[in-house]
Amino acid sequence: MSSRLVQSLLSNAQVLGKNGTIYTTSIKFQDCVGDTILFIVNTAGRITVSQQCSFDGVVFYDPVDANGSSLGIVYSDLNATVGVYISFSPALASWTRFKIVEENVEATLVTLKLLFRAEF
């Protein structure tokens, strides 16, 4: 088997209103192996970013454990930043996208880049 790094711009300065929710572009994720990196830029406000999973790239779910506790939160209460590079263990999924929620502070622009190792 061979592997390579996959880098994808999922959200490019996407407008997120105060107390709003947006979703990034989805990406085929079934070849992901190991940890994943999410690079986040948030120009204002406070945001929470969580992974969502899908079998078909159309209908997405928030991953939870057997007790119903969320497994998808990548970062919560992120203040304005010129960039933060977050390593996390993703939930297994055929497709993934990220849900971004502004926590009723201030409208913002959000950029997300995803980097992961894929095996073929």
C-alpha cells in the first residue's frame, strides 16, 4: 500500500453570522488513516467546530458514543485567531464535513483547511 497527504480547503473566509451555524464543503474521507489536522482561521467572535460524518456525502450525522456523548467536537470556544493548527483523531466516516457554530458574540469569517494521510 502507498500513502499520500491530502490537503483540502473546505471553507475560504466563509461568512458566519452572530449566533449562526454554517457547514463546510464535504470531502471523501474513507481512505483516511491516523490523526488529522484542521487549520482554522476565525476573524472575530467565538466558534465551536465539530466533525460530521456521512455514508453517502448527502446526509450527515454528529458522531456520538454509546451514551450519546459527542465525539465530533474538534475545538470549542475558539476566539479570533490568525490561525490555529489542531491535531485530532477523527471519527471513522466515508465522507466528512465540519459544522461551525458562532457562540452569540460577533459575526466572523471562517477558513478551514483539512490535512490527512490517505492510504491507497
